[in-house]
Amino acid sequence: MRTLTVAQGIFAPGHLGELTKYLPFELVDAVLTETGAVQRRLRVLPSRVGVYFLLALSLFPHLGYAKVWDKLVAGLAGLPVAVPSEKALRDLRRRLGSVPLKALFEVVAGPLAQPRTPGARYRYWRTVAFDGCSSIKVPDAERNRGWFGRARVHLGWAGYPTLRLMALVETGSRGLLGAAFGPKSHGEAHYARQLMHLLGPETLVLADRGFDNGKLLAQFAGTGAQFLVRLTSKRRLPTTQRLPDGSYLSSICSVQVRIIEADVTATCTDGTRMHDGYRLVTTLLDPEQDPSEALVRLYHERWEIESAYYALRHTLMQGRVLRSTDPSGVEQELWAQLTLYQLLRTVMVDAIESVPGTDL
């Protein structure tokens, strides 16, 4: 027999089953206190319950408010649990706002893999990846259009506005180190700069050719981090020194870099072979310590962030449009989604690391 321990009284719905181990009441209460979001009087639906309800909304994106509430309290049969209306649950969301959910995400965000976990590091650097996602849709409501604008497609206007999400991901665990989002009118570099403080001498940044921006690369290097980034086909850099492995030294915005050119062949399951050329730029300058072949293979770890976005957009959200019809609600909802994603990744990493030597 399994015993379920819950909070007393009206706080009883404040849990998410096994996930509560990774998001305990004390942590939620501390964040609510720090952000000034604790209810001023004891309500039937206090703020702590609101946080767990928002996370439950992210767990069940296909259900309405009342059905999600039923899921949240499903294990509390026999206890005097409130049965709120959908209006009461909407009011709870408005009262809570987005600030505590953002603060909560920033608390749980961070590296998940241990230093010796296979797949989490290249030599002594933790490998991380930057990338943007522009496919998260929000309801086509006036206030959302006012902030996010409307997306033009080849036949006219898209049915829903979309936002731009930028994440910094630990490639080994697919855990989120940080995230920023907003209108697509701002480019990826704008949001990446908001996360620059998360880099440091212990990190190696992987990024695709959308980050081929001299000033941005110089900012990466300015944090003390190393980087390995794919260049666009149009960029041509002067050669200052040829190296024995065929790579060469150059510079970008006064940062000394090494350029690696590679032909990549992919064989599909039906036997079809596809070819492409990669030009990579890196601050790892010594071909003896960091051979070109090893760095070309390492660059493909960048695709871990694509898997992270797939899990968020299609597995968790099931490809659905967000619920919120105003920017404040969108912010709140997306911070809750990101928090839930990080909690689930934490559970997965803990499970994998229970078998020593398993590659994430």
C-alpha cells in the first residue's frame, strides 16, 4: 500500500504527484514570498495552489480548466477539496500573474548532468547550445496581435501569431540553463544576448549558422566561453596561418579563431546519400588537442537542442496553440511550460544516472 502525504486544508491541491519531489511546497512558497505573490487573505484558491494548477495546465494541454482541476485533485478522494468554477480558476491565474512563474523557472533552470556523466562534456567544458524556436502559436486575439504581430506566409497571413523562444540548453541532458522569448520582430541575437550571463569559462557553446554574427561571437568569447559555430556560405575570412590538419587561423572582431571546412555525407534508411559542406568557426585553436574530425563530430551535438524543442512543442504541448489571449497570460503560460519541461528532464536524468556509465 502506498501512502500519499499532502498539505493540509485548502492547500491540499498543491501537488503534482511524483513531480512534487522536484518542486516541493517550500520552494514554491519561497518564490511566492520573494515575488510578493502570496495571497493577502486566506482564500479557497491560494497562490501556491495556483502555481501547481498552472503546471497541471501544461501537463494536460488538451483539457479545459475544470478537467485539469479534476486531474490535480484526483488523488485526494475523501478530503474536503474545493470545486471551483472555471471563472474562479481564470481569476486565480490573473491574480498570480507571470512574475512568480518566471522566478520559479529561474530557480529550477540549470545544468542537470553530473561532471562525469557520459555525453555531457567535451574534455573539461560543459557543452551547451543556443537556438531559437519560432513555431509556438498563440491565440489570434487583438492583444496578442498587438504584441507578437501577424506572421505572413506565401499565400497571405498565418492563422495564428507566433512568438520567438530562445533557449540555452545543456546538450548532454537537454536541460534548460535559461530561456527568453517575445515578438519575432527581434532576431535571435537579441534574445541570445539576454542569456549571455549564463556562459563562462566552463562552457563550450554550439550554435548553427543563424548565429554567424561577428559581434555576437565576440560577446561569446568575452564571457570566457569557447564556441563552435557553423558559418554561412557567404562569409569569407582571411587566412593568417594554415594548420597541419587543413584548418586555418583567422580572426572575427579581433577574436582569434580557427576555421574548419568539412564535407558531410548522410546515408538515409533507403540508401539515399546526401552531401553538404560545413564551415565551422571555433576558439579551440590547437589541432593536436582538438582535431578537426573530433570538432566536426562534436558540432552534431547541437542537434540536442532541436530534440528539446520537439519535446516541448510536440510532446508536451502536442502541437497545440497556447491558451492565453493576452500577452501577460502568454508569458505566465510559457514560463509554466518551461518549468514543467525542466522538472521532467530532471526526473529523466535522475533515472538515467541511476545506471552508472549510461550516455545521456
